[in-house]
Amino acid sequence: MAGHKQSKPVSAQPMCFVVGPIGKDGTEERKHSDLLLHAVIKEVLEAEEFGYVVKRADEDADPGMIGDRVVTDIIHADLVVADLTGLNPNAFYELGIRHSTEKPTIHMAKSGTLLPFDNVSHRTIFVDLTAWDSIKHARERLAASARAIKEPNYRVSNPITQANASFKMRESEDPRDQVITALQDRVLALEGTAIQPTYSSNPASQPRNSRIQGLIDYAQKLSDQRVGQRVIEVSLRAFAKKNDLPLETITFKSDAIELEFPDRVYEVAIRSSRA
């Protein structure tokens, strides 16, 4: 009917919408998508603890199209899980729509996926669907993320929420906000030039252990300079990408930075402040 407006889908259960590459039946892309959906996402989020109805984009429309129904679900879903494997353009378009709603989103990707610069600072759950330990670890991390979303003090953070917060502070007439904004600009400028890493001109020619040690040394230098966590994470992911290193997760602890690779976790000690 002309003029009919779509409303939020009504359900007794919360809805989780999954976006990402799907592919045609029988393709490697489809096998990955199906296994991630059933072995990880549904296994965790449809369990009694969370009780989500998990729905994937191909249940709404042709995988090659982004229709009104898909966009409606992206906007209104209680939770969106975005599979960024393969850096699929539709997935990033849908992710941008979701980010604009400032609602909860969880990022996932196949182990070894090198994410674009704008997404590296967002915590991503990497998984190797051919390895049982990796599947179990991904389930645990997904469950932890889903629990965190339910916490009363949980706040959505993504490039859009960060930009909006910065814009509001810049437009504020409160002198305190103006001072904070000016300080943030100065800190970012200093952090951005604090340490410049040395990249290999031909990463493949360098032994993997040497490249990893370079990443560890760079992490130590950044930590010693007391730059912010966001700057450290973005810088380390850029270094890893440039040097062809499959860095999956960066975890900040009170006394260390953990750098997780598919086969090993490296720990960089945070040295105490000098007196």
C-alpha cells in the first residue's frame, strides 16, 4: 500500500541480525558464512542465557541486494553481529548504517583478516573455523561481549559515536569543553608523531620472528611513551598490516599488552612510571 511505513518488527525475544558475506551455495564463502552462523553465533546467542532470535541477511533478500527489509532489520535489531571476512563492500555499507544508530554491534572476522584503518580500533573477534580451540575461544569471547552489552553502564562506542561526541564538545559554549577539546587536539598531535616505526620495504624477505619482534619492540616503545590505548592499537595494527603479520587481538591489562596471533600470544610488559 502506498505510503505504508515500516515499523519495528515485534517479537517476544530480542533479535540479533547478522550481516556479512554469504555467497552462493557450495562456495567457500557460503561454507564459511554457514559455519560461523551455526557453530558460533547461533550456538551462543540462541542459548538460554541470551535468548536472541538470530537472523541472517539472506532470509530477507537476495544476497546481492540491500533491500528495505534488510535495512529495517539492521536499524531495529537489538544486536547486530557483523562478519567482516573478505572485506565485503555490502557488509561495510550495512555496518555503517548500524553504526549510525548508535546501537550495539559486535565485529567478527576470519583469522588473518586485515581490517581497514577505520575499523582496527574496534574490538573484533577473530576465528579460525578449521580449528576447534579457535571456535571455542570465539564462542567465549562472543558470550563475554553479549554479557557486556547487558551491563547497565554499557555505552556504544564506534567511529560515529566518537565523532558525534567530539563535535558536540567543539560546538559547546562551556569553557571546560573547549579546554578539553583543545587538549585532545594537542595530545593527538603529539601522539601521532611520538614514535614512527621502521617498516620493512619487503616484509616477505624478513623472517616472521624478526617481524614479530619488531612489533613487540614497537609496542614497548609506545607503552613507554604513555600514549593512549586507541593510539597504541591503531599504530600496532598498522605496523602488523604493513609487515604482513596476522595480528588478531590486542588486549590491554593493568601490567601488560597482549598481542594475540593465530598460533601464539605475546605479552609486552607495561613498565612502571619513572619517578
